Amino acid sequence: MNDFVNTAQTPRFDTAAIARGARRKRATALTGIVAALVVAGAGTALATGVVGGGSPASRPAAVAATAADSTTVLYASGDGTTVTVPLAGTNSVGARSALVRLGLTPDFTRTSVAGCRQSTVVAVSPHAPTVVHAGDTVHVTVCAG
């Protein structure tokens, strides 16, 4: 800095290089955070599969392929938020209590599906992406066994 004291010239800074360095550091930090979240999510998914909590291998292939779409209810609450209610593999008692807590009216039917556990949910109607509101009827199809 002493070199600039007695001169009329102002110091020159490469602001573009400084900005690039800041962006690079920010991108590296975000990449690290995203990688850690992906690893943590994969570990959670693997732990759930090991314990047996909803492993797709334990369900029939036809049910496992469509479970995410055909057994998920999207509920719109009065304050404008949307709640996702996954019912895949839950028993009829658990499904009934979850729907009643939200103010929905469940209507149950039974169907025969090979390889499923008795009284577990195999389909709901209307399902995601259709949104339901309090007071609506949700038709729940459970496995007859």
C-alpha cells in the first residue's frame, strides 16, 4: 500500500476474478451440501428397506410400480397448504384413521390381488395429483387376501 501513497494512480483490483472466486466457492459449498443430503437420503432409504418398512420387494410388481401414484392422497387444508398422505401398504384401520383425521370420508372396497397382505391399501380414488378437501369421499381399495 505504501507504493500508492505518493502517486495519483488508484490501485487496480480484478473484480471479475474476485467475483468468479466467490461464485466458485459458493458452488462448491452447495455441491457438498447437496451431496451430503443425497447420501443421507440414500442411507435412510436403505435402512428402511433393511428393516422391512415398505420395501417394494415385499409387494407384487404391479402394485409396487403404481403405488406412489395410485395410493397417495393430496389433501388441501383450509389455510391453503397441501398435505401428501401416502397410504401404500397401510392397513385399513390406519388408512381410515388417517383420512378421518383430515375430515375426509373413507369408502372401502375389497379386491383380490395376488401376493398382497390382507386388508392393506392397494389403491385410492381420487389419487394424486387430484386434490381433495375436507368433507370429500375417498374410495379406498384394500386387498381381500
